[in-house]
Amino acid sequence: AYGYHILKVTDIQPARARSFAECRQELLDVLRAQKEEAAFNAWLNNLKMKAVVKKEINVLRENTPS
């Protein structure tokens, strides 16, 4: 993350297009992760819409140290 990183190149391969068969599992993993995130966000937003938040100032004042 932060700081210095030292890398050593051990092999150089020319750029090439990968076949669908080579990318298939990676694509499925990305799509699955996107669907999971979308489902989680929908669930969370649904919970937020149903949530009832009450502000009880008296309770906050009682529990606040002086």
C-alpha cells in the first residue's frame, strides 16, 4: 500500500488477446460479485427504508458525561 516497493522482472511475455475459454471463470467471478453487491445494496436500502429512527434528546443528555 504505502512506502517503497521493489519488484524484480523475471519474465517478459508479449501482449496477446486471451480467448474466451481462458477468461471465462474470471468473467463469471466478476459478474457474480457484481450481482452479490447489487443484491446486498438492494437489501440494505430496503432495511433503511423500513427503519424507524427516534431521537430521544433526554436520554442523550442523561448519558452524556459532564
